[in-house]
Amino acid sequence: MYSIPESFESKRLLIRAPIWNDGIKVNEAVKESKEELRPWMPWAKNIPTVEESEVSIRRSRLQFLERSDLRLLLFLKGTDELVGSSGLLRIDWQARKFEIGYWVRTSYANQGYITEEVEAISSFAINELQANRIEIRCDDRNERSARVAERLGISLEGTTLRNEKCDVDGSLRNTMIFSKFEEWNFSKTVDSTNG
Ligand SMILES: CC(C)(COP(=O)(O)OP(=O)(O)OC[C@H]1O[C@@H](n2cnc3c(N)ncnc32)[C@H](O)[C@@H]1OP(=O)(O)O)[C@@H](O)C(=O)NCCC(=O)NCCS
């Protein structure tokens, strides 16, 4: 098992694995962004306490170590200012498929930070983790999220999945899947180890 780097940089951001005590910063950012998060993120329906955010961070830390989910926090370079949260989730290590999830802190929205970090995380997945497939899944009404994928040439793949899951209010929603894949890997024998 080779080691997975715990941090890397994009032009303006330090992108790193969560560590103990990040919960307080995440909690501040979630509270500030609750109106924008609630329509799309089921976990934001009830705003977490600082302790709950810390529990979530510690769980993410452990998942990072066991490589089941690789959550990554976004900081403005040279500061401890948390811009948002992202990561490589729902990983299939045999097929080397990764889903990228993200949210931005409201005071840093509309400045291109998420597009920048998704591009950096995609390159990280391809170059460091030998990704064969990267997915972004989103509600078909979530135009801002779809625009992130489209800006990076991560294209809408096939048909939208109808009634695929429930939204935060319990109503059925449709899901769009955007993907990027490495053609050169299709004939390759896959290595099923997680690193
Ligand atoms: C989805 C979400 C992360 C998108 O955030 P965002 O701020 O629109 O995305 P970016 O940080 O990439 O910023 C892009 C915008 O900044 C603008 N921008 C400004 N300066 C820029 C720069 N230097 N570089 C690039 N874009 C810049 C772009 O034009 C774009 O605006 P537009 O879409 O109106 O054209 C955000 O809406 C969010 O957190 N939503 C709630 C959670 C969520 O839905 N997550 C996804 C679940 S699938």
C-alpha cells in the first residue's frame, strides 16, 4: 500500500485531509452557509453543533486513513480560512472510480474556488490514484453544481436518472451524472488494492 498525500495545492488553495479539531472551523462555515446548503445537502437540514461537526471530522479522518472516503478541506493558501469542503467519495478501488462532492462557504461563493479545487482534485485522482473514472452526481435542479462540472469539461453522461432518490424534503428527485474517464485504461487489468 503506497501512501496517499495528505495535502496538495491549487493556485489559491491548500487542499488537505481533515485533522482533529477542524470541526470548529467547519461548523462556522456551515452555519454561515446554511441557507445555500439546505436545499441540496440532506445533512444541513439540521445545523450541527460544534461537537457534531467535530465528530464528523474525526470520522472523516478515520475514513481517510482506511481509504474508504477521502474527504478534503479547502483553505485559502497561507491562512486558516476555510473556503469549503470537498473530497473523493463512494470509491471503488477495483475499478478506480471516484465521486467528487463539494460545497462552498457562502462568503467565498461565485469566485471560482470550487471549479479550481475540482480541477485540482481530478488531477490528483488521475495522477496519484490512477483514477479510471471521476463522477459528479447532482440533483437536476442544482444549476450551480452542474455549471462546475460543465466548466471543467466533465460531461453529462447519458440520461438523467428519474426518481433516483429523495431530496431534503422527502420528495423524489432526478439525478444527473457527469463524468470524466481515462480512455487509455479500458483495456488495462485493474489493480484491486486500495493503494
Ligand atoms: C455548487 C456550489 C459549490 C457552486 O459554487 P460556485 O460558487 O457557483 O462555484 P465556483 O466557486 O466554481 O464559482 C463559479 C462562479 O464564480 C465566477 N467566478 C468569479 N471569479 C472567478 C474566477 N477567478 N475563476 C473562475 N470563476 C470565477 C464564475 O463565473 C462562476 O459564476 P457563474 O456560474 O455565475 O458563471 C455552491 O453553489 C454550493 O455550495 N451549493 C450548495 C451545496 C451543493 O449544492 N453542492 C453540490 C452538491 S451536488
